[in-house]
Amino acid sequence: MTKAELVVAVAKATGTTKASAERALDAFLAAVRDSLRKGRRVTLAGFGTFAVARRAARDAKNPRTGKTMRIPAARVPRFKPSKALKSVVR
């Protein structure tokens, strides 16, 4: 499902316009993005949890040249689905 398809589904489900649904979806995504940027987790009951995890620095090989290179540590977003979401998907 693309963002456009999601906007149409939200508009239909709520009985609002597509423009209004798109603004609401954009506001939701911005709020999640801002919370993750600050290192806070976002928990949606019955759906899952978005969190920021740390990935340690590591050595890797460039497949083209075979040279070893250092990949720096990074903060990465993670999503952990809830039990309810898992059971619906299965």
C-alpha cells in the first residue's frame, strides 16, 4: 500500500476529504519522526512500537575491491509489532 492509497483509505473510513486525510497522515508521520529524532519511542497499542537503536561500528569488505573498510556506528529506527498485529498477519 502506498501513501496515496493509505490517504484514500483513511478518507473513506473517516468520511473526510482526501486533503484532510493527507494532512492528518503527514502530521502523524512528522510526530513519529520528531519523537524518534529526540530518541524517544512511539508506542501504538495494538499496532507496535517505533524506537531508535544503536548499531555498533564494524568492519566490512568492499565486494568490488575486497578491501576492508570501517562502517561507523549509527542510530537506526526499529519497529517491533505488537502481539495483536502479529496474530492478524499470521
